[in-house]
Amino acid sequence: MKTRRIFLQKAGMSALALNLSPFSPLLGANEKLNINAMDEKPLRVAIMGLGSYGSRVARAMKDCKRAKLVGVISGTPSKIEAWQEEYNIPAKNCYNYETYSQIKDNPDIDAVYVITPNGLHKKHAIGVANAGKHVICEKPMAVNASEAKEMVDACKAAGVKLLIGYRMHFEAKTQEVIKMRMNGEFGKILFFQGLSGFIIGDPTQWRLNYELSGGGAMMDIGIYSINGARYMIGEEPIWVTAQETKNNPEKFKEGVDETIQFQMGFPGGAVASCLSTYSMNNLDKFFLNGLNGFAEMQPSTGYGPIEGRTHKGPLNHPHVTHQTTQMDEMAAIILDGKKPLVPVDGEEGLKDMVIIDAIYKAVKEGRKISLV
Ligand code: NAD
């Protein structure tokens, strides 16, 4: 059926353009039932957690070609009302945290994007999977590897896809550097530097509450340097070492890391040297060094535009809102089985959680932790 759709698209035709009856013998069983299956069907998404990032994703989805915001899950009725108005969301697609399991009876929602605090991701993602809907979950996918594994297993058991909101995997300049690395243009890679940090404000926010955050800067922003090292170098780390600095134990309580410097060793001989912090601004930089060339990106993971250059010159790809591209690409992954350049599935998220566990262990035990 996919081949048939691609053929029709290539020919610039749809079943309607061909003037075929929905019951034509030229069409397959599914196509007879639903003529729209011949066209680009959108991924119909409900957002769970209408906070700051959920709002950004919703705005970005206005420009999507394959993904459509059709529903919401929120504990705040006034937010639901405002979103219904803004995004034309019917009442039958609105849920709260007590009722969202009923989404299983809603044929008009394909996937739920979980954008709640980190400590709730596991519960919410598994709840969505058990309701038979595909799960898109924000990073970090959970607060440790064991929770992340439970989520992967639950989604597999429910027969739904699990994707993690790694928007950088779809960003054009980032992809250009990854493709250059894949083509061997940097030569043997021996060094990566990742700097991720900002000064966090309000001490009462959930990001500084261990129960809801699962940690501190590492969970929130350090994960970009971990994930970035992996996609820039193109290997999985075999060891980590890490050192923590805490200057403000009042604000950064037990379990909430303020600043961690960490190093990761890769099988090909590369070392990544990274900084994760909630106490310094101007830290959003990747530097990749190979024997034949380099890539430098700053900013490297912010909302953009990303700025970068390699030994060949500046990266010039036009800026597109990251979340718009991400949601269209995720629609293609879920609906068409498209394979992304860099994975965004649950296993990919789990790899980062295993590394975060090891970094915390390295800090606690003051020694090198092996990952093999
Ligand atoms: P936020 O505080 O602005 O929003 C969180 C939402 O969750 C709120 O609407 C809140 O009402 C809701 N919520 C539900 N149950 C809650 C509870 N028990 N306690 C607190 N809030 C509860 O946070 P945010 O910045 O939108 O972050 C949400 C998630 O998105 C986090 O996992 C974060 O890491 C991720 N995020 C990702 C990116 C990215 O670029 N990929 C950027 C920002 C945030």
C-alpha cells in the first residue's frame, strides 16, 4: 500500500485525481474502506502537560505538514479552555490526568506527546501506551535507566511506538556535521567538547525538586552534551569519569546537581570532555576534532538559529523551527516507518539514561565507571 501511495504521489495523482471510486477493484482493502489513506494522513497528536515547552511545541505544530494537534491532557481546566480556543480542539479530545486512560476509546488521536516534569514521564508514558496510543516523550525520557527500560518494554508489549523529543536529531546544520562524520571527512576523531548550562532562577520550580526532576542540571541540560557527543562522534562510550562542584547547597539540595564536569571514553580512542551546569550562562557549545578537520557549533542545542562552521567553512542551512521539523519527521517515523538519520526511539533515550546513571555513580564513588 505504501508503494502504491508513493507511486501515486510520484505521478502527482491521488485516487480522487484518478477518478477512482472508493470501491474500485483497482484499490486494496484498506483503500476501499478509507479513501484518505491514499493521501498524506496526518499524525493526530494530543499534548499532555500544557506548560512552557508544551506551549512551544503546540505553536510550532501550526506549521506542520504531517502532524496535527488535536487533543490535550491537563489538570488545569482554564488552560484546556484557552487551548481549545487557540487550536480549535473539540471537547471530546480533552482529558485530565484522571481521565486520560479513556483515550483508548478515541479513534481520533494517534499519539500523545508527554511534556510533564521528568519524574512523571514513566507513569504518563506507560499510561498512554496502555491506552494503545503511540508515545512521544520529552527528554530525559525518565529519571534513571531502570525506569527507561520499563517504558521501552511497556511500549513494546502494547505494540505502540516510543519516540523521545530529541529535536536536534532533525536540525539541518547538526545533520550536515553528522553526514560529514559518516563520510569520514573529519578523519579519525579524537576529541569532543560539550558545554551545556544556564543560570537557573526560581528555587521553588520542579527542576530543583528531586522527586519531580530526578536530578539537576545533568538531567535537564547536561543530557544534550551526552547525546551530542554520541551523535557527533558516532560511537557509544565505554567509560565515564565525573566530578561535581556544588557552591550553593541551599538551592541545589541533595540529589540535585549544580555543576558536573564529566568525561567519556569511546572505543575508537576519542574522549569527550563535557560540562553541565545550572550556575553559568553562555554555555551551549560543541567542538568536534578529527585528524583531518573539525566542527564547531555555538549555539549548538538552543532553539536556534544554530550557528556552526567546519574546516570547510560556515554551515549555511536556513533556520526552521526545530519542533516543526521534529513533529513532521516523527509523523513520518510513526506513520510510514521512516528511518531517521539518528534514532529517536526509546532505546536511544535509554542509552543516555544508562550514561547519566554512570555519571552519578562516578561522582559518588570517585572512580572511573565502565560501561561495557
Ligand atoms: P513546565 O513546568 O513549564 O511545564 C510542565 C507541565 O506539567 C505544566 O503544565 C504542569 O502543570 C504539568 N504538570 C503535571 N503534573 C505536574 C506535577 N505533579 N507537578 C508539576 N507540574 C505538573 O516545564 P517544561 O519546561 O515545559 O518542561 C516539561 C518537560 O519538557 C521536561 O521533561 C523538560 O525536560 C522538557 N523540555 C524539553 C525541551 C526541549 O528542548 N526538548 C525544552 C524544555 C523542556
